Amino acid sequence: MNLMWEFLKQTHLGLKAKKRKEQFLIFLSFLVTFIVARFVADLQDSGYLSFLFVGGVHIHHLVFGIFFLIMSGYLAISYSHKEDFKSFTAVLFGIGAALTVDEFTLWLFLDNNYWDRVGRYNVDAMIVLAGVFFIIYLLGEAHDWKLSKKIKSGV
């Protein structure tokens, strides 16, 4: 347990030093939310949890995702001068993106086909977006590595 805590501490310090903490938080909150959303949807489909209905209308988690995306954008712009607030908006964005993209086929076909064969596009879209987040993170790391190598060599 102590070794894991040390690993997480060093990872946090490394991310903070490289200004990549927010990118990592977006990626992590995106993946965790995707897994949780799939698990909850499976429990709902199995009858263990009920779906959310308001006034007889089924509220999809896409609605909450759009709300979180809007709020994260608004808060990030409004409070961009607050350094500590960036982590909160990054997590909020990652959650909103996952909840929204997990219902990708609902946007595409305007039909609830979450568990149909076409619903596989939801997973495909999640994989593509997670890959894009990760590639952008790696490109930033590569840029920093190249820059630090130039500084060390005096070029």
C-alpha cells in the first residue's frame, strides 16, 4: 500500500511539474465515468436499477453529460485565472464527455439503440475519443522531452 501511495504521489508531482495534470484528469475521469456509466446502464437493463423518468420522459445520461460539458466550459472560461479551479473543470469536462459520447448513437440516429448492434458505435466512439485524449497527452510529453533535451544540450 505504501508503495502504491508513493507511486501516486510521484505521478501527481510529475504531472503538476509538467503542467499535464488537467489532461490526465480529463482522461482518467473520462475512462472511469465510461466504466461506471456502462455498469449502471447494465444494472438498469437487468432490472436491478430503475431508469430515470421525469414527467413520463426517460432522461438519458446524455442530458447530464451535455450539462456538465456546458458548465465545465463556462467555469473554465469564467475562472481561468484560478489555478486550483482547473482540476475541477477538467474532471467535470471528462465526466461530461464520457456521459455524452456513451450515447453517441442517440445523437446519430435519434433513437434509443443503446443495447442494439448499432449501440456498438457508442463503444467505438469512446475508444476513439480516449485514444485522441491519450495521443494529445503523449504529443505534449514528446514536445516537453524534446524541449528539455535542447535546453540540456545548449542548442
